[in-house]
Amino acid sequence: MALRRIDSHHDMAAQQPQQIPDRTKYGVIDVEDVRQFMFDRSVDDNPLELDLLFSDTEINQAFRFAAMRYNETTPYVDTVNAAYLPYGMLFLNGIAYGLCLSKLQELSRQDIEYTSGSMTIDTFKRRLDHLKELLKLFKEEFEKMAKDRKLSININACYHRF
């Protein structure tokens, strides 16, 4: 009986079936994690509108966009599945970035400014300004963390080949 030598990690990974992580374990993000991170847990968190700011559908869509953004970040050494986003804060920032961007686009389409007498009113200006600041913060964090992670994977792969 001949023994077969496994030359690389990729050969070993190809022989084993891929395991789908359990969402209840640490490191896999779910909708409730996003709600906690975005402080969108209940009606009490948003007294202005007395409603949750983001629906589950919007949050799940933001999962897809965060995964797409990560997968398109260079270097192309790692990809993720939107259904099982790992790595904690990296993807929470990516999801929050997507949610703020979509809310900013929605409010921008509805924003109007009108004048009554000597008073000018802009219906969403303060909310838009606040969302722009959050958007900048989440985007910078996500892009930095994604780039750092991918560079680390790339360098690690390079040095383990020699």
C-alpha cells in the first residue's frame, strides 16, 4: 500500500468537505449583532420615529454589500460568503457603512428645503450631516481593517512557501 504525501495546505483542504460555521458561535455575525452595534435594538432607541431604523431585509442586504466590498478589496487573497460573515468588528463596520450609505441615499432623495416668511427649513439636513459623519467613520474603519487583514494573509502565504 502506497502512502500519498500531501504537499500543500490546498491539497488537504480540497480533500475535506467545507464546514459551514454555526451562527451561534463567536465570530459569525447575525442581525442582532448588527442591531446592537448600530444601537437599533428597539423602538426606544429611535424616539424621533418610534420605529426601528433598519429592517431585517435592509440589514441582510448590507451583509451582501459588505461581503462584496471585502471580496473586491485588493489583494485578492481571501473571500467571504455574505451568509456567514466572520471577523467581528471588520464586518460590523462594513455592514454599518452599507446601512448608513443606503439611509443617506434614501433621505437625500426625500430632502427638500423650503422658505416660509423669513424662515428657511431643510427637513433632513441635520440627519444627513450626522449620517455623513457616521458613514465616513464606518468606511474608514472597514477599509483599513479589510486591507490590513488581506495584506496579512498575503504576507503570511508568501513566507510559508519558502
